[in-house]
Amino acid sequence: MYSMNNATNAREAVIERFRDLNTQGCFVLPNPWDIGTAVYLQHLGFKALATTSAGFAFSRGRPDGGVPLDAMLTHIREVVAATSLPVTADFLNGFADTPDRVAENVASCVATGVAGLSIEDSTGRTDQPLYEKKLALERITAARRAIDDLGSGVILTARCESFLVRQERPLQVALDRLVAYAEAGADCLYAPGVTERDEITQIVKAVAPRPVNVLVTGFNAQLSLAQLADLGVRRISVGSGLALAAWGSFIRAARKIADEGDFTLLGDGAKSVELNSLFAARD
């Protein structure tokens, strides 16, 4: 019988694998948005996965940030259970403003079996798009405390959203905050939206030796894995990129049918025989 001790040991091994990945080299952390895409990404040989809040929200007919905490925790738990790979959770702002609530929700996220999670400093409000720095630091400290109190070893990624919210002087804001977040206990640092090589290099140097995650999107997709590795980047994620690519194909085919009665784009789809074979092997 598979004992609780065996389950605990297996989970600790997965977290340790994720920690090892973050300490050397550079790896791609693709973002599935459901069980099927998680299984397929493992099939392709990726070493770890990250959830995407936007990708999952779109699959539920909701905007990014529009999925409630309980639904997000269920989703994260399903992705973790679907694969033997380490999974890090896009946990938005921790689903709370206050540090105490952030800590409580982080503990719930850790309970899903993740190997890592990220907390961002975006408020979701137009009048004040970023939390005031002191509060933002308290929130990272609270997340760190929650993880440490559980003795889980889960990797905490702190995100500065200055580029995404179009903050004035976004690089300077990101450098200042990411250094402070590292000092507050973040294991990995992340400024989604940074695209210029020099800016990426500055972030990497500012928080060294802690690893830096870079988001690759349509705006900086010209940067290759090798080029980002040369800049000192440890992790590359694609956020909602894969989900948007799938939505793009769906929308183009659906519009062609609706507007022209033309079904030809259906011929560009995935082959059901391949997916049936892959998913049948899980039974």
C-alpha cells in the first residue's frame, strides 16, 4: 500500500528537482491551462510546468483575475495531479490585499502539491496599479513565512508588474522592488513584460545569485532560449502564450466557418489519433 510517508517523500523529491532546475542552466517553463495540455507538455519532455491564470480564466469564460480562489485552487490541484513534473502556480496577488490573508491563501496553495508559486504586486486597480512598496514587501514576507511554517520547501517567486501596468520608469521600479523582494525572502524574481536585453541583464545582475524568470510573449518572441541563457536567465515561461495560440487557431477557423461557410482550416488541427493514443496510455 502506498503510504503517506511515500507520498510525502515523492512530493519532497519533486520540489527538490524544481529547486535544482532553478540553480543552474536555463529551462523553459511552459504554461498549460488544463489537464490535457499539462499531460501533453510532459509528453514533449519539458522538465517543469507553470499554471496560467489567464489561460485558465479564458477556458472558464472569465477575464484574467476573474476566477475565484476556490476554483483556482481546484484547477492547480488538478494540474499537479495530472503530471509527475514540478508545477509552479501563477497565484496572482495571492487573492488578498492584506499580508495575513496572503499567508493564509499561500498555505492553501501549498496544500495543492505545487513545487512553487508566484505572488505579484499588482492590485488590479487603475487608481493604484501597484501595492505601495512597504505593503508589497510585507505581502512577500507573509508568503515566505507561510511556506516556511509548513516546512514545504516550495519556491516563492516574487513578481513586479511595473512593465505590465505601464508604470512610469518601469525598469527602475522593477530593479528597486525585486532587490527588496529578494531580501524579503523570495527565491526567484520576475518582472513580466521586460523585453530589452540590456534591461534583462540589469535585472539578472541586481538580484544575483537568485534566479530570474523571463516571460516570452509575442513582444519579445525573437529572443531564443540560447540568447536568454546567455543573459543569465534561469527560467523562461510563456504565460498565456500557448493558450492564446490555441485560441487564435480556434477563432480563425470558427470565423471562417461563420463568415464564409469554409471548413478548410479544420485541416490544420491536431490529429485525434495522436491525442487518443496519448491519453489512453494514462488509463
